[in-house]
Amino acid sequence: MLTLLTYPRNGAVFSLSPFCVKAALLLAFSGKNWTREDLNDPRGMPHRKLPVLRTPGGLVPDSSAIRAWLEQQGTDFDAALGARDRAQAQMLIRMAEDTLYFHVVRDRWDNDAVWPTIRDKYFHEIPALIRRPVTGAIRRSVHNGLVFQGTARFSEDERNQRVEQDLQAITALLKGQDFLFGPQISSSDFSVASMLQAMGTTPVRTDLVARILDDTVLKPYVNRVFETVPLP
């Protein structure tokens, strides 16, 4: 039995982390028998982060490594794609995970309107008396990371413009078809849909949340992915 070490649920969403959601989609698509184990503190993990897959041969850290491990076991996530589409799928995965993701992080961790809810939801196990100073230090570290990465250097209008360009690109690819590369789901759908779902399920209705939930293409697309590959 495989065990996915993951952050806990976010209401009806499989996990607080879109990368854990992506890993769950990969496992569900593969048809392997697996279960989940929730963790709040990943510091004991190989990369000090989640998801991690526990296999008979040891731990497999990171969602991309989990995909590679499943492929080694015989799963082809892009069986319907030719070489060119596979290359473009990889580019979409990187857009989702290395660009869209940081808009999610900024909206949850670096947004004063959202932070109190995130603090008490993510860190409820920390005693209330010390929760603010402890989580405040974590939040400052996240902010500094966003400044280093670049997302936090832009104004709100600039960030909105940049994420809108990416969302419009995804919308254009979905025109007239169920998934990013046609009628069959593939690897890039797992990354993109997980990130869009995360954007739309931040526990305060921000502009970014509304942008996803009110979209007549992106919201049905996210629903379609999770209906095609249901998660426990």
C-alpha cells in the first residue's frame, strides 16, 4: 500500500496544498492502491516539504518525483499526446507551479485581509497565547521569499495584470475542448487544475478567489478535472 503524506484538507478540497492535490490526482489516475496520512509539520521530510509518497522502497519527495516514480511503475499520464504536445504540457506545468502558485501564496500569506484566517486555520495546533508571534515570524519569512522571487515586488494592479494574462492563456487553450490538450485528461491538467482550485478556495473571498469562481470557463474546467479523476 502506498501512503501519500499530505497537508490536511481545506474543507471539501483534498489538501491545503495544490501540490498535494496534484500528487493525489496522479495517484488516483494511476489506479494504484493508496491512502493518505495528514501532517502539519514537514520538517522531518527529505525536502522539508510535502507531498511525500511512502513506498515499499522508501520515501519519494515532491510531486514531480512522485509522477516520475509512477511512470517507472508503468503509468503514462500523456499517452494521448505527441512529442510536441508533451513539450507544451511541460511548459504549462511550469507556468502553473512556478508562476500561478506564487499568486496563491501571496493571496493567502501576504494579504492582510486573509492572514488572520490563514493563521488560525493552518496553525490551530499552536497555543493561542503564542500563535501570533510564532506565525508572525513564519509569515515574514514567506514575505521575504516572495520579494526574492519577485511576486511581492509588484503593485496589486501589476500582479492582477500578470495573473490575468496567464488565466486568459489557459482559457484560450480550453476553447471548444474539455481539457488542455483535447478530450482526454493529461498531466498538465493535474497541475493547472490543482492551482486554479487553490486560487478559488482561499478561505476569504478575495479578488483572485472571485476571478476563478465567477469564470464560466475555468471553474467548470476545474470541476471537470475532479469529476474525471475523483479524490477521496
